[in-house]
Amino acid sequence: MTTRRNFIKGATAVGTVTFLPFRLSAAGHGADQFATASGHVSVHPVAHASVVLQTPAGVIYVDPVGDAGLYADLPAPDLVLITHEHGDHFNTETLGALVTDQTALISNPAVYDKLPAELMARTTSLANGDTGQAGAVEIAAIPAHNTTPERMNFHPVGRDNGYVITVDGLRIYVSGDTEGIPEMRALENIDVAFVCMNLPFTMDITAAASAVAAFAPTYVYPYHYRGRDGGTQDPAEFAALLTGPTEVKLGNWYS
């Protein structure tokens, strides 16, 4: 059953979780910006699976890990989203260095159970299918898991989350670690997507391109594309495989 929860004091929970010709864009020194109803969202790729979104409704950190200095030039988070427990997505030391008294956190249940008491107290657990609201930001927890039998031990069904974030009319999908599952392929009206691709943990570029073509976001960032395979999943090759109107954005994830 879908649950509806508040994450920031005074927030009221609500229900729920276009196209351009193909172009390949490389992110420059400035952040990419995407128009919303009353302003814009700025996207700051940090590293691998970590991204910061500056929005009209506050600053959102997704899966912040690594040295806190990576975030020194960015504003403190109003909201932190954690997809799952693996070390390239979840680190309590990093969270402790970045979270302020004003920060709300959302995680999947498995991460929630691993949090120290001081972080747990400001965290809401969302399972697959749950929805909620943090201030003016709506969040839907989307399943994220493997489907290939030999990979199921990495991300089993029902444990981990992706997220659809709706802010000021803009819908953003963050895949977390997953393969091209039906729930991803069935997404609708996604403006900006972040989609993983690495082996053996998630999927290859062919599978990722097929999944992205199915739900056709306006823009997609390939991310999380290095791992045990040494980075064989080339985001430029992913872009070449992608059919349809989606524009590919290349973030500087591995500087």
C-alpha cells in the first residue's frame, strides 16, 4: 500500500509518486539548468552516483559519498535522498559532515536500519511504491533491482530504491542501481533522468539505451558507468545507441 509522509516540519503530504532531436551535450564548467514553472533546477554532478540539485524548493543531495570537500562549493542540503546501502551510494561519515539541523533525509528501509541514531531521527524510510513530500518537493520511491540471475545478489528485488522527484513542475528520475526493469520502462513524463550502466552490478549500455528509449525522458544523464569492469560502459557509445528524441547530457562524474 502506498504511504504518504511528511519530511519537513509543516509540509503537507500529497499523493503520488516533449521531445528534441537527438543531440549529445558535454557539461562544461557551469551547471546544466532546466526550466521549471517559476525558475530552474541546476544539476551538479559530483562523482559516480552522487549529484546535487539546486531547485526553487531547496537543495537536494542524492547519494552523497566521498570527502566532504567535494561539496564545499555547493550549498548545504535541505534534503538528502539515499537509494541503497552500497558504499558508492551511502556513507555515514559523509552524511555526518554534510547534514545540518535543517536537513531532512529519505532512504530505503535497509539504509534506515543502518543509520546512527542522530541521523535516523531526521530520516524517513520509503519502501518501493511509497510516496511523500518534503516541503514543495514530491518524492516517489521506484523499485531498483537486478533481473539477470547471476547479478541478483547485488540488488535483490524489493530492497533498493530509485526516485522520481517532482519540483516546481519538473520531473526528475534517479535510477539508483538497477537494470531496465518494467517499472523504469513504464515511467511517464520524465523531464530529466539519471540512469546507471556498469557491469557486473547494473546493466550494459545496450540494455540502458533500450530502457531509456522506452520511457523517453526529455534529457538523460548516463551516470554510475565505472566499476569492476574498469569503465567499459562508454557514455558516448550509449548515446549513439539511443533511439528517439531524448537528449543525452554528459556530466563530469570522474574528473
